[in-house]
Amino acid sequence: MILNQIIGQVTEIAKEAGAFIRQERLSFDADKIEYKGLNDLVSYVDKGAEQKIVAGLEKVLPEAGFITEEKTTTKVGETYNWVIDPLDGTTNFIHGLPVYSVSIGLQKNDELMLGVVYEINQDECFYAHTDSPAYLNGKEIRVSNKTKVADSLIATGFPYYDFSKQQVYIDLFADLMRNCHGLRRLGSAAVDLAYTACGRFEGYYEYNLNPWDIAGGIVILKQAGGDVVNFKGGGEVVNTRELLATNGKITAEMLDYINKYFKD
């Protein structure tokens, strides 16, 4: 499989799903919201977008399976699997806050090979594969060159159902608040990773993440020159439910902050 031959098809599928989401927002019926768990919202738009993405990707790589947030398909691939979040930032979407995205990653066995993140409201499509640079709407992107947390803008996410580490998270947040340019919570992990890849953020950290939240963005950030590690500094992040993503220059300092509070 030549990744360069399919990346264009995948970006078009993401944009088509994004166009569907954008159109549905104009007449969105909030009465049809469902709850998968505490504060874990889903809508008919999430499911409809996922069905469109799955149908499109099946034509691109018929042998591949799927790991999807909304479980609209149960097909599992022996070697290749698409990792899909059809609407990352559902809560933002429901409330009309314009930060949400489509995220698609391709995994060969345990290796992420390709990633696309389409931020719908800004019409910004980020993409990369392991044999390419990272791009935003056709223009190559790189991480920022800031070398200190003190000079950095940092993104994070807040837990919405598992509050067992709430206090240490707040303590870490307060420490960083005093020692960086600022902290931002956009509500879409995929966008946070993409924005770190293009230098808008120097770093992003969060826990309680799922593979579909981050698979697409991880590839983009790595190909843009960034680091992606878990809270212990290890390379396994997709299934550890915790992630630190940086421009590659503040990784060690960010880990020092994190490990002051996340000690186990």
C-alpha cells in the first residue's frame, strides 16, 4: 500500500463528513441527544457522520477494519484498522461552540501510519502519513521553536466522568497557570494535537483519552517534528488513556510538572 496514493482520498472523506456535520448544525435538534454515560453525549449527527466515513473508507482499503467511537461497524481487520472519531467535540457541537472536528487514523498492527484531522468551522484540514511531512490545507507545517514552558501556550482537557484524579489535575493546572503564557481547553483532543503540530500550542496534555480521540492527531504531530509520550515519558500512548504532546523541545520540562502530581 502506498500511503501517498490514499491520503488524498481520506482527506476528501473527512471533508465530506465535515460538510454533513456543518449542514446538520443549521437545523440541529437538541432534543435528540443521547447519553452514553455521565456527561458523555452523542447525537444522530455523530452516528450519521461515522456511517459516511466508514462507507467511504471501505472503498479506499477494503481489507481494513474499524475502531470507531460510535460502534456503527464491528468489522475488524487482520492487519489494518481505521481509527475514527466522526465528531470530536460533540459537546461543543451540541452547544453551538465552533470547535469540533473529524479525526481519522490508520493503524497497521500497532503502528499508526496516517492521520487526518479536519476542523470543520475553520475549514482546516491537517494531514500526514509516516512517509511525508505534515500539512495544513496543502501547506507544510512544523511545530514551534519555543524551548521553555515559561514561553509556551499549553492546551489541556478536563475529565467529564472519571473524577478520581480531579484534585491532582487541578493542582497541576494551577502550577502551570503560574508558569506559562496560558492554558486553553478547546474541547477537541484532535484539534489540540493539530494545533500543536502547526505551532499554535507548544504542548497539550490530558488523561482519560480513547484511541479515536488521538490517533489521527498523533501522526500529524510526529510528522511535524513533535513528541507524543505518556505521563511517564514512554512511547505507548494510544491505549494508556494519557498523553503529553509537545513541540519536542519542552517535553522534559512538561514531564517534570506532570510527575510532581501524577505519581502513580
